[in-house]
Amino acid sequence: MKRILIVDDDPAMQRLLSRLLEKAGYQADAVATGAEAAALLDAHAVDLILLDLFLPNEDGRRLLGRWRGELRTRGVPIFVLSAALGNDVKTECFAEGADAYFEKPIDPA
């Protein structure tokens, strides 16, 4: 079973994404901070990371850049899900190595 890491501090978003992914046959692990994400990545390989940009005490863009430089996550697709609007933010995320960028709120369909 493919494992997807959700990094988002909003419990409602964690629940929504987890339910959608589990219904589609994936294992979803949701965490709220960069530290929790690091601990999970230390323990398990993941097949996809869904990353919010605004986390407690952490900028998602920094995490994105760090993960792109780490061997364990270099090849893992990272999709950014964020309420930050505008081409500048998207451009920054793609420059850091994002594979996709989706604006919140997302359409579950």
C-alpha cells in the first residue's frame, strides 16, 4: 500500500485529506509540524508528501528545500497545498522543487 504524508496544522484538512486518501486505497499519515514530519520520515519511507506552507514555527518552503536536498526524500513527489495565492508563491515553490501546487480550499472531487 502506498503511504502518503500529510503535513498540515489544520485538523479539519488533515481529516479531509486522510479520509479521501484512505478511501482511494492509500495509507495516510497526518502530522502538524516539521518536527513530526521528520520523525515520521525517519521511521517510514513515503510515496508522496502533501505540504502546507504555513506551519507552526516552520516555513513549508524551507521544509520543501531541505527535503529536496535529502537522499531519502529527493525522489518523493511533493505537492504543496496552501492558502497562499499568487504566482510569486507558486514560482518560489516550484523553484524549491515542488511537483505540484494546489490552492486551498481544495475541491475534494
